[in-house]
Amino acid sequence: MLHICKFIFSITIGTIYLSKGERIKTIRKSQGITQAKLAETLHISSSFMSRIENGSSSLTLDFVCEIADALQVTRQEVLRDVFTYTKDDSIPISKKIEINIQKFSPEKQAEILDVLEFLASRLS
């Protein structure tokens, strides 16, 4: 599952970037894990975990893999750096919904699903 929360926009090429640190933070928060708990699991300090999430510490590939394992997500999920959106609507609406709903915790996703199901029942 792809969790997207915060974007840095590159207007000139229409690409959206999400740093590894931001992605780690988003995944961690979506799972209800505190920064301190993840740091403890990884045997690092909370301040180092904060620097990782803020992008002020560089990471080795091996450590990114350790973080992915600790979060129980694929390595690709943490390493995915670029998402491309085009203005020609080549991305199906269902994919756009999937990308956007993944910004939220499972509880919020359930609430959004309830709203979508309600709207679907009224618009059918």
C-alpha cells in the first residue's frame, strides 16, 4: 500500500516528489507507531529517527531495508521516490482515488469508504 502525505511540487515537469524520510514518517504514522517506538525497534535514538524523517540524515540502502522490515512494508514502498501525474487524465480515476485514500490511517480510510458507499448508493 502506498502512503502519501506530504508533497514537494515540481511545476516545470509536473512531477511530485516524496522523500524517503517523509515516506517513512507517513507509513509509521499510518500504522500508529510512535517515532520513539520505531527508533527503539531499530536500536537508534529518537533524535536520529527524527533526523531521518526530516531528511537531514542520509541513509544506507541496508538501513532503509531495516526500516522497511521494522514497518513491515516492502522495500520498494520506502524507496519509491517519484510519482508522475499528467494533466491528460491518463491515470484512471480509480487509481487517483487509491493514491489519495492511502494518505490516511486505516480508521480514516474506513470513514472515507463509508462516505463513498453512501454517495454510490445515492448516485446509482
